Amino acid sequence: MKHFTTLAATLGAALLVAACGGNDGLRFSSMVSFGDSLSDVGTYKVGDVATAGGGKYTVNGITVDDPNNPASKNWTERVAAQLGLPAPCSAQTGLAGAGFLIPTAGPIAAVFHSRCFNYAQGGARVTLPVGPSNVANPDAASKALGQLTVPVMTQIQNHLGIVKQFSGTELVTVFAGANDVLQLLDELSLAATAAGNTAFATSLIGQLAAGATDPATAAQAIGLAFQTTAASGADMNTIVGAAVTAAATQAGNAAVGDPAVYGPMVVTAQAAGEAAGADYAALHGGDLVVAMGTAGAELANATRTQIVAKGAKFVAVLTLPDLSLTPASKAQSLETQGLIHLMVTTFNTQLRAGLANTAHVKIIDIYASINDQVANKSTYGLTNVDGAACDLTKTALEKVLLCTKDTLIAGDVSHYMFADTGGHPTPYELKIISEVVISDLTAAGWL
């Protein structure tokens, strides 16, 4: 088990070597990072996000780096500082949404910054372009925010478009996969909800039409009323009301307009809908596991063929943390928690298998580290590994990207693990992650 004190001692030794003028401290010329929100240093710190004081996926706005209350620095910033490298800056900035503080503000044009090599973006997936909070998602918050979510594969190609080849003196970091889990779960939830809604409608329409003189004709009329009202964006109570009204006007079916008659029908239809949704999720949960295995293999292949094969000699690949341990996941059913766990472990298994015996690659097991921290929080100085430090009801959009020192829950949250229920780290946890990275790179002989 890696203890916090051991990490601190290892880090101290590495710094001592650098301070004494050792060549190891001068090995790297720069730091290049590919990934998602866990490595993003400010892709979306523009427009409304900047105005709201956000920009990083942690507690923003802490400027003084106190050991007991670390500053709002990403782990990549801390590692770069320890290695004496320039502070990472975002290779691309911008937002594609309509705006949320000023809804008519519109998108902020994406801009590339030629001397910045942190390509990580919140919402980015391994290969697919639409990740969480991308405008292609159906929810209003995504439309308002509009994260760019440029996938890791494209991030790598964007860098190669500038440098053609890695020099071999960069420290390259790769950390991704979480958004594949989240987006796949969201898509499964939407599809399961749709299946449940269809089953609900079928059951209700059939029951409402059964007492009519001509059930088939009645079902057509009731179905039309249901669909038309649903298409207008009405809530379910209004939709049901329209269906009941249509049913009660059918020949021989006036009694169905009585709440005592149609009420139990609605309850039966709801049960049918819930069962259908659950069945759909259970049937297709395995598809998500397969998709995560594919994503892990793709990330490994890209690391081999587009990073190492292009000249990189120091590539740190971080495993995906167990997202089933986040507060949001723990609020789900045991079946859903198990699915998330399997998705993560399948991704990591394929990532490891694809990078087995690959020269110039060091796998940093953040998965194991986070698990150990959760099991032994006091060893790491953590006070809470179950809740979230940020109160996102205080933000303009309920997004950790907008969390600041002024939008925290009451009490001392400086040593919490999670900034939000989705599992983004607090500044203190990001500090621990940076120490894990430094420790492992030292053990690998890279420092």
C-alpha cells in the first residue's frame, strides 16, 4: 500500500536531486498532455465560464498554495512545477454553447494556442466526438455550455500537425476514459427511458380503449391524442389527461373519464413502463462493457502508434479511476454500480494489455491509488471520500467547471476527495495524484 508519507518522502528525494544540480531533474524539455477534464487546465475558461470564476474541474479561485488548503491547480500543473517545466496551458480554448449568464452571447470561437501543449478537454472521449456537455446532447445545460469535447485521438493528431514528431525529451501524459463511461451511461438511460415510455403508452392506450364499443378505432384516437400532446412538450400529467379525454369521448367509453376508473390503469401502465425500461437497461448493459473494452484498446493503440512510434520516449499513461466509488455512482442501484465498475475494469484491462511490454511507456495505476485512498483515507490526510465539497446549486449551471471557493458546502472541505458528486477531484486530491505520478516516475528511473 502506498502511504501518503511515503509519497512525500519520495517526492522530497526527487526534489533534493534536482536542487543539487542532478541531471535527472533536467531530463524533460516540456510536458504534453492528452485527456479529459481530469487533466484540463482551462480549455473553457472563456466567456461565461471565466466571468463566473470557473475554468477548471475542481474548486476554482484558491490562489494561495497552503499545504492544508492547496491552490486550485491541476495535477499536470503540479507535476510540471516539480520538474521545473513551464506551467501547462490549454492548446485550444473556446465554447460552442449559447451562453448561460448571457443566453444570447453565443459561441466563443475555438482558438489554438501554438505554444501550449495541454490538449486535455473536459468532456473528451477516447475516439468519439460527442462527450458530456457537448451541444449535440439533448439537455438544456449542454446547449448552454457547449464543451468542445475534442477526442483524444484528434488531440494527438492536432499535436502531430504542429510538431510532426515528438523530440523524445517531452514528458507525455495520457489520461482518459471517464467520459466514455458517462456518455455511454447517459445514452443507455435515454434509450431505456424511451423504451419505458413506449411501453407505458402502449399499456395505457390499450387499457383506455378496451371499454369502447370499437376498441381498435378508440385506440387510434387515443394514441393520436397521446402522441400529439407529447410532441408539444407537455408533461406526463397533461399527456395522460389528453389521452383520457380522447378515450372518454369514444362510443360506450364515457366511464373511463372517472379518476377511479382510469387511475388504476395509469398505475398499471407505469409499472409496465418501469419494467420495460429496466429490461432494456439489463439487456444492453453488456454493450457498454464491450464499448469500454474497445475504447481501452483504442487508447493503447494510439499511444503505441501515434505517440511512441512518433518518437516519444517518456509516456505516462494513467489508469481510469473506479467511477463506481463516486458519490453519484453510490446513489445508484447496486446493479448500476456493478456495471460502472465492470466498465472501468474492462477499459483498464484492455489498456494494460495493449501497452504490455511497450518501451517508453509507464502505466501509473491511479485506479489502485484511489481505491487505497478510499479504504485508508486518514493515511492520505483525507477527511471525506463519500461526499462532494461543492454545492453546485449555488452555480449558474450545476457544473463543477463553475465551482469556486464561494460555492462550497458549509464546513471545512479542504481535505475532501471529491469536488462534485461526479468524481472530479478537489485541489487536495489533485495534489495527491501529482505525488503519485512523481513517485511512480521516480521509481521508473525517469526522475
